[in-house]
Amino acid sequence: MLYLRYIYPALVLATFFLAGWEGYVLLTDASALILPAPSDVANGLWVERREILRHALATIGVAGVGFSLSILFAFAVSVTLHFVLWLRRGMMPLLVASQTVPIVALAPLMVLWFGFGLLPKVLLVILVTFFPMVVSLMAGYASQPRAFRDQLVSMGASRWAVFRRATLPSARVQFFSGLRISATYAIVATIFAEYAGSRQGLGIYILTAKNNFRADLVLAAVVISATLTLTLLAAILIVERATGRRFRRATHA
């Protein structure tokens, strides 16, 4: 019931939006090739459910592998930059510059360099999602309580011990914030990579539906993409809440 209270306004607004969309299509007799009604999208989603599910599973697999590796890579990079000051000063501008390259340009280049397999799609997901996590972790490391760190140093703790007991716990909130931001890009980056060149996935399904002038199926795939992103965000929220109590007990101790 608590979660329903938070999502209730969004559900009401979405219902009004869909009702207005459906009514507009009925009143204006808009062509289904240009603007299909929500009912047409739902019908296309039901009729093509098996095919869409097959492509969605392929997208989930790529996004899951890429996002998992991105988390590990972001953590490793953030720890390295935290301990090596000169590397941090040299790498941060390069990391920022890497985010100025549009994903529309990166996707076909990845396919051109690495082919149509799993590797180019996973690399694209990593490139798109790891930067917000690195920045969030670095900001979290910088927010550690100075008194806590000084006390550990006065007790003879090593740099790694200070990092493990004071620096890393202080970055928890920022880490999950960066994780949520990156999660919103994971599915989109995967679809872009599939769109540029793939044998299966929601990206190639959208491209096929577009070429067949099936706007209803394009929107159906978009609905599935949004659902996957929201599901990933919900999973992250559940993990954050589930680990929060244990984290607070460890911090107080």
C-alpha cells in the first residue's frame, strides 16, 4: 500500500493521457499508419507477444551482461582514481569527453569494428552507463566524514583500511543515485546497438516494424522497453532498501 501511494498520481496521469490519446484518434479518424490508438498498440502487443518476447529476452541478456560489467568496471576505475591522484587529474577530463560522443555515432562504429555478435553491444552499454556511476562514486568518496577518517588514521589504520571502513560506506547513497541514472540508459543503449546491427533484439524488431509501416508494433516495442527500464529501476530500489538497514547497523557499530 505504501508503494501504491507513491505511484498512484503517475497511474492517474497515465490513464488520462491514454484516454485522451484514444479519444483523439477516434474523433479525428487518424490513420493507424501514423498514429495508432493505444488499443491498437495493445492489440499488436498481444498478437505479436511471442515474437516480441523473443526479441525482448535477447535485449535483456545483452543489457544484463553489459550493465553488470559496467558496475564492476565503474567501481574498479573509481577506486583506482581515488588512490592515484595524478591519474584522477588526467582521466577525469577524458571520461567527461567520452560522454560527448553521441550514441548514434558510437553504435554503428562498434558494429563496424567488432561485428554483429555480443561484444559490440556489451561495450556500448558499458560506455554509456559507467560514467554516471564513476562520477557518483567519486563524489561519495569525497563526502566521507573527516573526523572519522582522522580517528582511523590516529589509530594506525592503513589507507586501504580507511577506505574500506570510512570512505566506501560514505559513498553508498551516491552510488545508488548513479546506479539509477545508469539504469535508465542501459536498455536504450542496447536497443541502439541492436538497431545499428543485430540479428535479434528489440532494436532490430523496431527497425523491421518501421520498415513494414507498423507504427503500432513500433510503439509496442517502446512499451516493452519502458517496462524493462522501470523493472530494472524497481529492482535497484529493492536492493537499496534491503541493504539499507544492515548498512546502518554496520555504520553505527
